Amino acid sequence: MSFSILSLRRFIEAVGEAEAKSFLSTFVAFREHDAESYLKEKSIEFESAGISGTYLALKEN
């Protein structure tokens, strides 16, 4: 299984904030519910404000 690493900032630049929010809304964490909440509720806001940087590990088919 291989993964691609993508910064959330670059993802937002590529697809736009609305599409990024839609994509992140599909994320489900089976163990780390705090990570799920962060991605869905805070990650874009924090990324835009320069508070934090978020990276997505995307499974390649």
C-alpha cells in the first residue's frame, strides 16, 4: 500500500476552499475522533490563518 502526501494549503489552492471542505467532510476516523473533528472543523481555518500546517496522506490505488 502506498500513499501520497499533500499539503492542505496546496490542496485548497488547487481545488478551492469549498471543494476542500466537501472532501474533508467525507473523512471518518475509526479511532482518532479528535483528528476527525480537527480536519472537518478547524484545519482549513487554521491553515488559512497560518496557525498550523496540515498534511493529508492519500492512499494510492
